[in-house]
Amino acid sequence: MPDDASSLIAEGVLIDGRWRPAAGGRLPVEDPSTGANIGDIAAGGAGEIDEAVDAARRSLSGEWGKLTATERGRVLSRIGQRVLEHVDALAEMEAMDVGKPLGQARADAAALGRYLEFYGGAADKLMGQTLEYQAGYTVFTLREPHGVTGHIIPWNYPMQILGRSVVGALAAGNATVLKPAEEASLTALAFARIATECGLPPGALNVVPGRGDEAGAALAAHPDVDHVSFTGSGPVGALVQKAAAGRAAPVTLELGGKSPQVVFADADIDEALPFLVNAGIQNAGQTCSAASRILVQREVYQQVLERMAARYRELRVGPALADLDVGPLISARQLEIVRGYLDLAEKDGLQVVARGSLVDHAPAGGHYFAPALIAGPPSGHRLVQEEIFGPAQVVIPFEDEDEAVALANGTPYGLVAGAWTRDGARQFRMAHRLKAGQVFINNYGAGGGVELPFGGVKRSGHGREKGFEALYAFTQLKTVAVKHG
């Protein structure tokens, strides 16, 4: 690990403002670019989760709970400034831990700083309302924190998802317990170190790295956790929701997607092309909102396919720190899964139109997959219906708007969708007709703004993070009716 990134590494688990070893020992940290171990992290378990939840509960009646909303916001803003001072070191750490190209990791670190700025400024602007009611009454609402919130985040965007989940919960006045993914915990631990050094009171943030089936399961099922936020796979999300349901605790779930971009014949192809490709290969396709399905109107289908193929042939794949178009997949297991989908495509006679290429200097032990562009699979094919979580996109033709909508909505998911058209009326129709938590017209992602509420419908989950909607989700509404005559 380079010296500047190493200076941020934190050892052990963070409970009640103190770092200490975990009873479960250590877990190895692998660099996906080389396949080599570059360190280790603590392996927390149910015991550490119990202690972390207890510490969070105490903090609510202690220093953290006594801060005003303005004071909470100042603490978060101070942490955000420190994060922005360490963007390069955090980016290098994230690139080596996750495998994403250095430029993408730097953008994630800057986004974490922006989340802290946004929620630091928003903390004292979360307000209730005064309600008109019967004569002789004054009725108003209060927004109060849930209490202790549990956060289980995945390995693909540790800094960004920590920012939209944990930071929002802190801004709303909750005390938090974070279980980062065992595959990628380094920047979450570094963030916790920065936060404590910036004066975040003990117990407001507790971090327990460890295995999902141990620490994660214990956090989801803990009887004293008042709200759970989970980002990850559908099957695990169902287990988290079931565990929380036993105590009637609310859950925010973000469970992935199979997101479409719809290209109509009147679209500006030159403007659309970079978004069509980049939204499918970013972070090696390991993105819940990846545009893995490109639906193109028949009149321009061949043109779009050929231009995307030309771009695919230019894509270079290599080590994260080389900052190329695509880095490695997170693990050998994920590489095997993605290769399996390509094998299926070839077995079923689908046309693999173009592939990216691996650079010569890529380490032999890295988990590399050359991006694949696949033409015209039928709508019911597994490559169209299932989340691959790798750099593979399918391009499918359609005849008219009704068919485009049917194809776009024709999967179990509904996280993000995009549409490209110059027709103003169609723009608004598509905004209404596409079944997704976010819809982008003549863009895709809108720069990933932290202000934009994010979450899914159908099997993509429920609840919203980012923006003020996250603050609403991390609070509960209380109605107060005062009868005064």
C-alpha cells in the first residue's frame, strides 16, 4: 500500500470511539488487479455488533444526542473538508481495494466529500409542519431520528454508498453501526478514522468489518436496531428484510437493476454514444444502475450498433492504478460468473459484436474481463433479464414507442432508465411510462448528483437515499395536537 494511503488505514473495529481487535481474527485484503494480498482487516462478528449497537444507543443520550442540528451539521462539514483534503489517498486506496480505475475512484472520493457538504448543510433544515385543524387546536409535526440505524454496504462503491446512507442518517440525528463489505472495507475504515479525528462524538459511528453471514446477519437481526439500510443482491436483501420484519423495523433496500437506455430514431446519436457505452462499463459494469440494455429504434439500430462496437474495440482493460477504461472485476468468483454469461451467449448462438482488449502489462493474477457487446438477444433471454454485474451490454432493436416501453419495463427490475429523443412530447411520455426510480431524458445519471433521490421499484428495492428524501427516510414523523380552547 503506498505511504499516503497507508497513513489513513485504521486497525480493528471502531466501537464507542475506540479502535480494538476483533474476536474473529483477521480477513485478507486482495488487490483485484494482481490477485495478491495487500493486507488484512478485522473480522468482527455478533459480539462486536452487540457492543457497537450498545455504544450507538448510549450516544443518543450522551454527547451526540445532545448536539443541536446545527452542531451536527458543522461536524459533518468538518469531516467533509478533511475528506476532500485526502481525495488522492482515498482514491488510491479504493482503486487497490476494489479494482476500479484511479480516475473513477477519485470521483468517488470527491462524491463522499460532497455528501458530507450537502448533509452538513441540510442537517438543520429538516423541519416539520404546522397543520390547519379544528378551532381550539394547534397541530404540528416533528421529524425525529429513528435512533440506532444499521448500514450494510457493498463492495462496488464503498465511499459513495457510505455517503448516501451513513452520512444521511447522521445528519438526521441517528447513531449508526456500519458493516462494510468484507471484499472492500479499507475506505470505510479510513473514513471512520477521519471522522473520529474531526471530533465526531464516540458512539455516533461504529464500524464493524466482517463476514456478511456473521456480522451482517447479526446487525440486520439485532433487536435494538431501529432502521436498516442495505445495498446488495436481491436474495440477501430478502433475508435482511425478513430479519428486520420480526421487530417491525423499517428497511431501505437497493437491490440492483437491469437498466435500459432507449434510443429513438430522432435522437442525437453523437451526444448519446458516450453515455450508451460508459454507463455499461463504468467500474467494470459492477454498478447497480449500469445501463446493461441498449434499446434502439430499428431505423438507426445498425448505425448505433456499429458505432458502439467501434468504441468497444478501443476499450483498454488493465490495472486500477493504470487508470484505463476498465479495471478488473472484484474477485475470481465474480470473474467466473461474468464469463459464464458470455459462455451462455456463445452457446445460444448470440452475436458477440465486439470486445475490448487487455493491455500487455496487466498482471497475470488479476481478475480481468474484456468488455463484450452482444447484439439482438430475445427479450426473455437470461442476458436480458438477469443482472450480470460485469462489463457486458446487449443491444436490442424495437419498432415503435409502445414496443420500446414494453421492452424497457420487461424485466423484474426498475432502478434506472434513460431515453434519447428530440421529441418534446415523447420525452414527457417516456418519463411517465418508464417504470424506474430514476428516469433520465437525453442524459444518463445527470452526473450522479447527491441531491437526486435514488432507489428502485419492483425487485430493485424500496425506499430512497440521496437528497432530502434520505433525511425523510432516516426520520420518523410525530404528530402533536395541542388543545387550548
